[in-house]
Amino acid sequence: MRLQIKALAAALIVLAVLAVRVSVSAAPGTWMGKISDAMCAGNHKENGGTETKDHDCSVKCAKGGSEYVFANDADKKIYKISNQKFVGLETHAGHHISLSGDLQGDKITVTKIEMPKAK
């Protein structure tokens, strides 16, 4: 009987740990917005605000040590990008894009970047 109680308690602890891990795991999603740099945080108005100027500014800042970030259209928040070496960050910096990835807290691990389809 005592062994069964210990086994049951151990099983409950394992289940509780698994439940916590699942609740704090990353949430996959897709968002619309811009790739920017942490220093400018999506605000390139003083540079003229054109897509080309936004791109050039973001790339220059990133090469100067600032990290790429994602400025989300929907909630107007700036999200850190976990995988700074992701292919396409430099190419799409300053562009209005669709970004897919895993969101955990204020960080996104990017899995895909696409230009929106023309209407």
C-alpha cells in the first residue's frame, strides 16, 4: 500500500511538471508587421519613412550592434527576435511582411518571413 502511494505521488509530480512545461511553451503564430532594429524600434520617421530608407537604417543599425526586432501591426508591440541569424531578416528589414514563428513572452523565434501577396 505504501509503495502504491509513493508511485501515485511520483506520477502526480511528473504530470504537474509536464503541465507547467506545456503552459509556458512557445505559441506558434503568424503576424503582420515590419522587421526593424531595436534602436529605432520601428520608428524611422526621421529618416523619411520610406521602405528603402527603413531598410537601410535597420540594416545599418543591426550591423552596428543593434538587434533585429519585429514591430507587430495588430498590437503595436515590439517583439525581440530570438534567432538573429535567420535568413531573410536583413533582406526584409524595413519591409511590411508576414512573419511566422513561435512566440514566448516578448520573443519570437522566426520560422518564416513572406512578403504579402499583391491584391
